[in-house]
Amino acid sequence: MNDAIQPDALSIHRTIVTLDTHIDIPWPTGPDPFQDGTRRVDLPKMIRGGLSAACFVAYVPQTGRTPAAEDAAYHRAIAMLDQINEMAAVDSPVVVRIANRADAIVAAKADGVLAIVPCVENGFAVGADLTRIAAFRARGAIYMTMTHNGHNALADSCNPRRDLGDREAEHGGLSALGRQAIGMMNRVGMLVDVAHTSRDTMVQAAEESRSPIVSTHSCVSALCDHSRNMTDWQLDVIRDVHGVIQITAVAAFLKPNARPEDVKVSDFADHIDYAVNRIGIDHVGISSDFDGGGWISDWRDASQSPNITIELMRRGYDRGALEKLWGANFLRVMRVAEGLSV
Ligand SMILES: [Zn+2]
């Protein structure tokens, strides 16, 4: 047996761009992100875990579909995005840069500073006013999920909110407004995120969007049948439009009815393997959904992020493959969206 030097997982992990594409921030207030605290993600945990970039998400919960509720959701999203942006002005030994373009994420890594990437979860906050999409992008948001749980004015969700009066499907996928919203997202260079959407919404968004769609936090149905996961044909659609699925660390998406403590990084890697085998290494990535429901027994918080790299290397993924999974694929799609914006 050849005892040549094996590539060191930790040294690779520390030198590549490592982007986690879905992390919830606390609202209205929470622990100081500059301190090591009770959250699964804060800046000290990112540094310890060699995580170079993180999508911080302004998530707005679904409520009744009134203009007043949509306005409130919009103002909450704006306030959350403002709070994310204000992190860059904090005087701290930990240097943070707000990154709203792919090149800025790469540059932050080269400069040894953390990249925080603003995002929006739930098109409910758009209401019927598409100029709000430009306002989100003006605050750096690089993607918006078309829905969360519950249908909204733009699109149908994979999880109808019966308690809010949702039927199984409302628009049959995208509404006319939702198609216009995607046009606006394309114009401002924002990615169309189909995590949480119905399957009809997803395939229609793939056709409608000029930039490749993404799912920033989903897993695969073949290994765990869940409404939030992607079927084989959905994975094929993502490949066909040159998009990306970011496998996520939500226990119930990884193993049927599982509790987080019963799920391991090896289960997470099984979903990576499946997606890579199905649609290729260029269309798969990594997310945690930390502080939004995601964590598993050996990826409990951002400080344990090297465990993902170690497991993937054990399975034969080399440096180039790890680079793609940990960010290069997502950055590629960001660049396409940026290039199409006017
Ligand atoms: Zn989500």
C-alpha cells in the first residue's frame, strides 16, 4: 500500500470557501452574534468551524393574507435585513463583511474576514408590491424563497396552511404575480429559491426564471419521503436548468420521522451522494438550516462544520469536489443571476 501523504481534510476545509446557504437570525432580539452564545451560529463558532461565509436569513412567518399583514411582514423583513447589514459597522476583533455578490464572498475569504450574506425567506412579505423585491436586493438580499409554509400571492407552498384556510393548491403553482415577481428578481439579480414551494411552483419557476433556480435547504425524496424534499424528477429539473440543491441538516428531511440526536453526518452525506450520483457534482451543495430547525448529532452548530468535510473526504470527494459542494456551485449560480441583472 502506498503511504503517500493523504490530503488533510482540515487543511482543505480551512482553505476553501465554505458557504452555508441557510441560517436563521433571531428576531426581534437575540444573543449578540459577535459573542459565543446559545445560538447554533455566531461569529466565534463560524471561525472555530472554518465556515467562511453564511447566508443570514430574514425570515417572516406566514399570517393571514391581508394587506396589513403583508405590510407588517415586509417591514419586518426590511428591519431584519437592516440589522444584518449593521453587523459590518460593529467595532469588534471579529471582522465581518456583508457580501451581496459572489465575488465579495470569495474576496472576504482571501482577506481572512467572515462573509455574511443577506437573504429573505417567504415571498409573503412581497404582498402585491413587486418594488419590494428591489428594496430587498438594495439591502443585499441574494435570494428569496418564493414561499414558506402556506400559499401566498406569488405561489403555492409544499405545505398548505389549513389553519389559515389554504386549500391543497391555490394558483396551481405560480400566480401571474409570481411570474412577474420572478421577472423582477431576474432584473435585480436575486436568486429564485424553491425550497418550501409546491412541486408545480418549482417546475414552473424553473421554466420562468432566466437564471437557474436554487433550493437553499432541501434533501432528496428517494432517501426520505417528505414534502420539503426533491423527487428524482425535480433533481433532474435542477440539473437541466444548471441550478443547485443545497442539502440541509434537518433531521426529519434526512431520515423519516427522525430526531436530530438520531441523525448523523453520514446520513447527511448519503443525501449528498444520492444527489451527486443522480445529477452530478455541479448541482449539489451544503446548508444547515441552523437556528431554523436544522441540527444533527455530530453537526450541532457551526463549530462542527469540519465534520462534513471529513465525512465527504472519507467517501472519496477530493479538494475540487469539496470546493464545489461547499460553495463554488452556489457561487456559479449567483454569478449567472448577477450577469443577467440590469
Ligand atoms: Zn426554511
